[in-house]
Amino acid sequence: MTLPNLNRRLTLQEMVRSPDGAGGFRETWATLGYLWAEVKALSGDEGESDHVKLSRVRYNITLRSAPIGAPSRPKAEQRFVEGPRIYRIHAVVESDTSGKFLLCKASEELAT
């Protein structure tokens, strides 16, 4: 197995919902920490949302492992941020039998 090149600094964030005072809620993103990762594009496609064309790219994001339940271990529904780029995390699995690295299945959507 070739070791991943962890050369991208990503911010791990989790959605926080708080009351908006009018019976609803407001969604904000809280930073959980910073992780070094390897980001590899897999495939892309086009879609549409609210009459806006979207370009969607799927990624494999590899990073050092963390124990289950640790705040530094990503999970589905969280996201990575890298400058203006946002990678939504869909699934997280161990990427090797030794458990040293995690593989995050993620996607990025951009309005075109």
C-alpha cells in the first residue's frame, strides 16, 4: 500500500441548529478542528437545483485515523472546508487493514 500524501489542510465542521426566536431554527457550522488530508477527485456530473445548474464532483478524502466517537473523527453529515471549497461528507470507513487511515466519501457542488 502506498501511503497517502496528506498535503491539504482541511477544516472539519459540524452543523449546529439554534432557535431563531420565531419558532424555527437557524443553521450554522461550528469548527471542530483542522486535519491534513489527501483529496482525490473521482467522477463528476451535472444536475439542477432550484433552476440553477450544478456541477457535482465526488472525492475520496484520506486522513489519519481517529477512534470512533473522537471529535477529530469525521462522520457523515459533517463537512470539510478548504478556503471557498466545501466537501460534504457522505460516509467514513477505514481505508486500510491496519486502521491508520480513514477514507471519507465526499462531494462538492458548484453552481455553473
